[in-house]
Amino acid sequence: MKIIDLIPEKEIKDAVLNEYKRKLVLYKLTDEQLKKKYGMSFKEFEENNVVKEKGFSWEVEKDAMDWEHSVEGIRHLQETICKIEAPDNEN
């Protein structure tokens, strides 16, 4: 038996949208915290090679990985949410 046979499609869609929006908020929070910490955007952080400038410390390396993951997550989730919410996807 498929899940679609047990749960209405709209309910599944709403659950997925809510989860994506929750993740989007977390990614945006990480992005804002790191912007504040470094006083620049992720693009500027990379262009200025801050990881090298800060001596490749674990904290800065970890921030860079988390930040990149968040920025890519924001981009991906915003695109996906727009596609799911598109009028031609309405039931």
C-alpha cells in the first residue's frame, strides 16, 4: 500500500511545505548570525578568503561550511517552495 492511498495528497503537500518552511527559517537564522559575526555576506566572506585570513582555524572552517550549507539551503528551498506553491500545482 502506498502512502498516497492512506493520506490525502493535499495533507502530504501541506506537511512537506511546512517542513521546508521550518528548515528555511533555520537556514536564514544561521545566515543572519554569521553575517553579524563576520560583518559581511557569505559572498564577501569567500571573496575575502576569511578562512585563510583567520589561519584556517576550526571555528572559521566550521562557520564557512555551515554558512555555505545554509546559503545553498535557502536558495534550494525557496525555489522548491515556489514550485510547490505555483498555481498550476494547486489541487
